[in-house]
Amino acid sequence: MAARGFFPRQHVRTWPRAGRGLRACAVGTKRWKMGKKREGLSVALEIDGLEEKLSLCRESMEEMDLKLRREELSPEGRQALERERSLLMTKAETYEKELKVLRKENRKNTALAVAVVLLIAVIYTCWTM
């Protein structure tokens, strides 16, 4: 069996920083919709993965901003970069929404774990008295 990373069916490709933009984000990922069943990953691992993807997208957007400001580009080249930047912004917004949902789920899980521990403590205290 081949070794698998944290995120099955996902390949993060990073190229040299020569203005590759959108391709620096997670490419070839299985579409993950909010509320869709995940593949046995813990919420914390999913949060880590999404934060990494989000940081890659933000880095790519910063590179594009620099390129748009510093380089003299043809109108078509500028338009293409602006389109790619808007796609990156959309992808980053999607990742932020997914992170918000996952963090909320993580808080619920934490609250549930604390409640179970307190219940066990109360039961133990009553049992030993």
C-alpha cells in the first residue's frame, strides 16, 4: 500500500515563484463542500490543511499585486493577471468560509469533550462517596 499524506486525493503543486499564481494553490483537490462527509480526517488536520492552502493563495495574490504594480504589462497581460487574481481571491474566500465552519465544529467537539469529562468526574465523585 502506498504511503498517503494527510489529505488523500490531493496534490499540492508549487512551482518557482515566477508569477505562477493560481497554480501555487492546491491543484487537483477533490471538491470539498461545506457539510459534506470528510474522509476520516480530524477537524484539526483539516484546519491545518486549509490554513496552508489559504496561505499559498495569499502569497500568490501578493506576488500578483507586486507584478501588477512594478512591471509594465500589455493591456491583455494586465487583464489576464487581474482575472487570475480575482480567481485567487474567490478561492481564498471559499477557504476562509470552510475554515470558519471547521473552527465552529472544532469548538463544538471541544465543548462536548469537556462535558463528557465533567460528567465522568461527577459520576466518579458520586460513586466514591
